[in-house]
Amino acid sequence: MTVVGRRHRVRLGTDHDGWTPARAQVEFEEQIKAVQAGTWAPLEESVVGEEGDPTFRSYASSWLEDRVLEWCPSAIKDVKWRLESHLLPRVGDERLSTFDIPRVTAVKTGLLKESRRISELLDAGVVERDAHNMPLRPLSNESINKCLASRSRILDDAVERGYLRDNPARRVRRLRHHRPRRPVLEPHEVRAMFEPPTGWTDGPPGSPTRCCRSPTFAGRA
């Protein structure tokens, strides 16, 4: 809200604190009345700390913990890898309030530059390794998009909980990528997959094995 030409940000709370849209509207109207009466004063002039404006690292960690019981282990592992390998090293120590269009766009640009750098090194025969001695590989556009999507979901959650007014990451364009075309089997190829190979014979009744000689499939699989 703007008071005497100066813009102030008043954070009321989150849904976990018992705040609802109706309660927030009542509080907003009370604040406006105080401004009109000349009695309004900011609740605190001190710098907002970790509780009111957490770092991306702190908030992302809490966000991921809340989803451990909702998501399968593989999904948690993938998101954790994107955070620890690509997002937290770039913006982990920055406050949520500092995220704007230029900042979130810079993350995408940084991922693209890093991917290109690794590709050029590989072309030159140089293999870099991470802290676990695993070779670094350039990220594809699809992988970069997944990193951006994970960040956007975290910031969406921050908006819902009242830490951000909007999510600037939603206005960052995703990279174009082409999925590889999967082969499509023709009907006769599907039937051939279920036909027994030539030369296949059943063993005697009760035999645990079957005998065959140089099986040749009738069609392509």
C-alpha cells in the first residue's frame, strides 16, 4: 500500500496462520481507515528476516519436504537433483523478494551458457567432473525446461502462502525442443511378435523345458 508517496509492503500471514481472503479483506479495510485518519504506521521498520522473506534455498527445502509423502521417490530424487545441481548454486542464497523478470531470466541464460560450455569442452576432448567424480554432461533444452518448471512451481507455492505477490517465473519462455519420434509397428509386425519362432517344438508332457533349433522369427520385431 502507498502512504504519503511511499510504498509499503504489509505481510499479514499465510493460510497456516489462519488467514483467509475474507480476513485479509477486513484487515485491509482497517489499514485504509488508519491511513485516512492519519494514524497508520508500519508495524516494523526493521529489515525483514528469514521468517518473512526466506531465501530460495530455505523455502525450496521446506517445499520439497512437504511433498515427500505426496510424490513417488523417483520424482523427489529428480527435483532434488535439479535443485542441488542447477538452481541452488545460482539463486539459493537470494531472498524470495528479489525475484523479478530479469533475475529469473538470468537463470535460464546461465543454464544455457553452462550447457554450451560443457559441450565445447567435450568436443575438445576435455571431460569435467562433479564433486562425486561423475562426468558432466550438457543439459538438453528439455532438461533446462524441467529446471525452470521446478523453480516456477516453488514460486507458485510462495505466492499462495503470501511470500510473493506474483510469480515472475511464469513469464519466462520455455526453450523449444523436439522429442525423438518413436517407431510405430505395423499390424503384421505386432502379430509377428506373438508368433512362435520357426523350429520351436514342445517337449514331452511334463517336461520342464522346451526344445528349439536356431529359431528364426517370421517377421520383424
